[in-house]
Amino acid sequence: MPVRLTRSGRALAAAGILLIAVGVALDYPEAVALGAGAGGWCLIAVGWVAIRPALRADRTVPIPRVTEGEPVGCVLVAHNAGRRRSPELQITEEAAGRVLQLRLPTVPPGSTSRFRYDLPELKRGVYRLPPLSIDRIDPARLARGRVATGSGTTLYVHPAFHRLSRLADVHQFSSDGQTTRPAGGGTAFYGLRDYVTGDDRRLIHWPTSARAGHLVVREISLPDATRYLVALDTRRAAYTTDSFEEAVRIAASLSVAVVRLGGRLELMTTGGGLSLPVSTPRRNAPIAPALDLLAGAGLTDTTMPIRPGPTGDAFGAALIVGDLPDETLTGLAGPLLAAGPAVVVRVGSAAPGAAALPGLRTLTVRTSAEFAERFRGFS
């Protein structure tokens, strides 16, 4: 156990050294005796706290995933394996650079006690809580010994999100009112088109191909599950700290709406390094994977292109959240609109919006609450 003197202990030790030096120099044995006594008290204090306590403590976080603004409840389990009642100890908890010190009451021998406490309110993020530290202090408070106990815990503080009730309507029509291109993997006939490399040969419509003189395939509508791309712009130059948090909350709202709708979600950030593959479609699917990713999203200085994943499916809709300039949106429109309609949510921008492009719609908002309100009529 690492042992160090407290401020009082260091002052007493310095006074003892000074008294011994003065006593030796002036041939003053009383001063030497006082200095030796001060040093002796410091040694006794160090020996007192150097004894490792028979107490073992571990912290658990019953709910390791919370939404920003919610309290983080912790449970401290302390077990006294000794034959005597444990002394009152000090527990040190560190979270997000802040130190929380708790007094641990005495625990009877051979028994286990549980104590509940809350961490200070944490901002959105992924936190690694280190093991607890038990501080043992002598009665004179001259020395302190610290030992780590228990194990670390990973805590996810998710962004807040809003319920969106009209998400299913987004993919049905483009800005010109025409039905959008159907997403793949469905069961109902939609139409015919020319064969392109990579198409499933089982979908070739041979009678029509024979009449046309080239291969024609059937297109399928009513997909088993609509696929949505949610892309979050993370360029540092595009945001203030507050506007980026609002953008993350909007991306979280869209992602949760897709999962609860039973759609297939593909989530990515423009900074790269953070992406969620296409999820398995089912209603009431867990939303934690998407929110875990967004909890760790941060501003970046690099920008990766927004591209559909390598699944070959069309999109029900591409939902882009950020403050992308018009020229960037124009460059993105081609590859994205080839797979489905796109909705751009511009956060904190005073610009009127991107140029009108088929299938591309733009919504400019200041906050996530404003987005949730306007999205009901927008979709």
C-alpha cells in the first residue's frame, strides 16, 4: 500500500528535523529529544496506515447506460474479512476528472454492508470508471495509505432523444411527389428494368428479355425492412460545442425512430472510426448499440465521404445531420439519391438551405426540440 504523509505529517516531520539540527548545533539535548519525538510520531503513523485493511470494497453500477441529465446510481459493497470491526475509512471515486470522496462507516467483522450513492451529473460520453481507492488514515491524521480495490466499470451516458412519429413517411415520396426507388429484399412485384452487373439472376424476367433482346429483371417493392442511413457530420469547423450536442441528439432521435420502426439502421460519422453496420430488422430491437456509438462521438478535424455500406441494398432514406455547405451537399446528392431519397437536417445554420435537388429535402433547425416539432409536419 503506498503511504504518504499528510500536510500535518510533513509539517511535523520538518519541525522534527529542524529541532534535531538546532539541538545538535547548539548542544541542546531537549530540542534533539523533541525532534526525535516528532519523527517517532511520524514513523508510528506510517506503520499504522501501512497495515492493509481486511476490508474489501467493490463498486457496481446497476444501470451502466443512462441518458444525459439522469443520475448515475452506484452501489458500494464492502466486506470485512477481519476479526474486528473495521475503522471508518474514506473512499475516493473518480469520474470524468472529478473526485468524489465518501465516508465508509464501520463494518462488523465477517459481514457485508451495502451503501448507495450517486455520481455527479455527467455529460454525454463514454467513461471508464477506475477501481475505487480506500484511504486509511491514522488517528492523528499524520499519514495516509491508499489502496485500489474492486474493478473498473465502463459507463455510457447516452444523448437525449425525442420521439419521432412520422419517420415511416420519409422514404415513400421524393420532393416531386413520385414514388421513390424501392429498397431491395422485398416480396411484391414493383416493375421491370434492365439488368446490371451484380443483380440476382433469379430475378431475370425471361419472356420480357426475349422480346427486348437484352436481359430484364424484376424489381421488388414492399421490402421486408426499410434500410435507413443516418450520417452525423462531425467536422469541428461546422459547430460550436452546444450546436454539436444538438446535432448528436437529432441523430439519436432518428436512429431510435428507425430501430423502433423495425427498420434496418446504418449509422456513421463523417470523421470515420465510428460506424454501426446495418442492424438486424425487428421491432422492439435494442437501441443501445446506436446510442453507445453516439455517446462516444466527438468533433474531428478529418472528413470521410458519406457512402452507403457494402450491402448492395437501396435506401429507404438517407438522413444526414450537420451543417454541410451547399457544395458538399451537391457532391453527396448523386451517390446518395441513386440509392434513395435524402433528408438533410442542418443544425445551427443561418443559410436558407441547399439548392433543390430531386429527392433531397433540407430542414434547418437550431435545437433538437425544434427539430422534433418541425419534423412532424416536414415528413
